[in-house]
Amino acid sequence: MTISSPTLADQTRVDFPMFSNHSLENQKLIYLDHAATSQKPYKVIEALKHYYSNDNANVHRGAHQLSARATDGFEQARQITAEFINAETPREIVFTRNATEAINLVARSWGEAELKEKDEILITLMEHHSNFVPWQLLAQRTGCIIRHISITSSGELDLEDLREKLNSRTRLLSLVHISNTLGCCNDIAEITQLAHNVGSLVLVDACQSLAHQPIDVKKLKIDFLAGSSHKLCGPTGIGFLWAREKLLEEMPPFLCGGEMIQDVFLDHSTWAELPHKFEAGTPAIGEAIAMGTALNYLKSIGLKNIQSWEKTLTKHLFEKLESIDGLQILGPNPEQQPSRGALATFTVQGIHADDIAALLDTNGICIRSGHHCCQPLHRHLGLNSTARASLSFTSTIDEIDQFSEELVSTISFLKKHI
Ligand SMILES: Cc1ncc(COP(=O)(O)O)c(C=O)c1O
């Protein structure tokens, strides 16, 4: 494959300490597990260090300068997050620990207040457990019904099934943008239109898309969006829920205690303004600030540039994997679905995915094996475990070539020894 250089990976790998000082002894690191968590650039690590070294104080409380600086940094991160997804106002950004907590917030707050027996929630078979379990527990508490949209034989969302299952009882459609296992990219704008036509709200799990393509919540016309910083070159322990302001205004608090109140009396309390009503207790301040740095970093590279380079990489990854005997890839290939995500999940006939991942690891190649928190999807496909290689804008053609070469040797070794 001929690629004009320098590539986006050439330009950005130098920003990441992990790609020069990684901890694998005497081995080149080939990190192909970006979908599980992204690596962090110097800038983000520095932002965390700077905060704890210079500005560490609690937010929204102190009259002193340090607290004012911490609060400014924290609220600036909210502004950056709002701009990153083109939210109407930073009041629509609620900081959470991660995307899982963001979805739980909607289930607990909106779900318990709004849903009653026989109301329906639609999710898809390809959801991560974080978009299954909160609704299952909500159904136990409210008597609402969860319905599941199936997938097609090529591993894409079955739009016919979606159309059939959407009805006047559907109150929420909660679905993933890019599947972390199938890699397919759901057409959120079109799907949202269908859901809104029957009066249903739409929640988008954008964990696997936010770092890979521009996302504009206004254009998509969705109602809720969940994101995790650690998938966006930011730290762990911070994520966010975006929701339309009107919805957040109407929703009751989720967690409660300090920070989220306006007044506390002996027998009742009143709530702080948005978004603080949903942010109980001391938040992850430095982490939020560093997430802002990460989002600015991604913006400076350009989400369109990232998307374009990752398309090239994904095409190459598929070409390499498709040429391996006995290997089967889940989900649509880049020709069937050019918008698909930059990952490939696969099985190899007669070989356990864990063995492949463990052997590749002995050569410094990190891929993921298991159910990827998608057990219902794996059950539907009759699989226990799959292997997944996932890319980022820092990935190179050379890494994919080395991975596929090692994979061929690994398969041949395992075939001889099992
Ligand atoms: C599609 C998808 N949704 C949700 C999550 C959950 O993210 P977190 O664990 O950061 O809450 C993940 C993480 O792997 C994911 O890939």
C-alpha cells in the first residue's frame, strides 16, 4: 500500500509518551486496543500535573484564589466539552464518572420519573452492557418493557426491525453510535427521525465515535448523549452526559448531597441550577480539566483528518485480516459500510480468542479478547469470545502489517499445538 507521508500517525505519535517510553521490556509496543481505552498525550498528563501542582482546591466553594482558579478551569472544561459536540450551552453538560454513569443517570432520573408500566424502551442487540443493565433494573422498578432491535446478517442494525418495533408506547430508543464489537456505524440522524416520529426520545452512546468523527448533537437532533473521557485521550474517572436543557430542567436529581443543592432545610431541600443539580459531591476536578485539554488536542488535529486517516487504516486492516485462512470478521466491511468504525473483531476457526491475544502479547501486540461487554450480542451470534484489534489516528500501516504477520504465525503455532 502506498501512502503519502508524513501520515497523521507520524505527526501525532510524538505527542504520546507511551509510544516512546512504554513499559514493555525490549519490545516494540503495538497497541491495538484503543477501543478499550485511548493512550494519553503529554499535554493531558501535563494538564493533570499542572492542576495538582498549582491549582488544587475544591470548586464552587472557596472564596480564595486557588478555589477560583480550580473553578474556572473546571467550568472552562465544561465549555470545551459543550463546544466539542456543539451543545447549545455548557448548562447541558453534566460531568459524570464515565459513560456508564451518564446512562445510569438517565435511567434513574428521567426513567423513574417518566416511565410507567407497559411503556417501552428500545435498545439494540449490539449494546455494551452499560446500555443494557440500567434499563433492565429500571424495568424491574417501573414495569416498563425493554424491546431489542436485531441485527442483519452483515452485522448492521436491522432498520426493518427498528421500524416494526417503534410504536406509540416507545418512550426511549437508546443505542450505540459505533458498535465496540461489530464496528458498524448507526445512522443516528435517520434513526432519530424515525424515533421522534412516534414521540420517542433518543439516547446515543457515543463512546466509540466521539474520538473518531465530528459529532454535532444539534444536527443529529438527539436528546441524550453519553461519553467517556478515557476513550478520548483524556483521563479515567470523568465522562459526561449531554441532554437538551429542557429535559435536564424537568429531570429530578440523580445522586444527592453536597454541591447539588440550593438550600437544605430540616425536612426538605431545593436544587442548584443546571448542571450542578446533577453533580453531587466533590467532582473529579483535575480530570475534568485534563479532559478539556484532551478534547482541544483532538480538535487541533481535526476530527475530519482523524476520520479520513482511520478510514485508510481500517481498509488496510480488513484487507490483511480477510486474507487469513479460517478467520472471520464480525460486522460490515469498509466497502459495505464506509462509515464503519476503526476496529475489527474476529474469530479463528478452532482457536480461542484468549489464546490468540495472549500469544500476541508475548510479542508486544495488545489486542482485546473476550465478550467486550457485549454478551447478548455474542450469545445471539453463538460465540463465547472474539478477538478485537482497534485503531486510532496514531496507528500505522506498519503496525497493522506486523500485527497481521504475527497473527498468521500465532494461528499456525496454535493449530499445531492444540
Ligand atoms: C460502546 C461502549 N459503550 C459504553 C462503554 C462504557 O464506557 P465506560 O466504561 O467508560 O463507562 C464502552 C466501553 O468500552 C463502550 O465501548
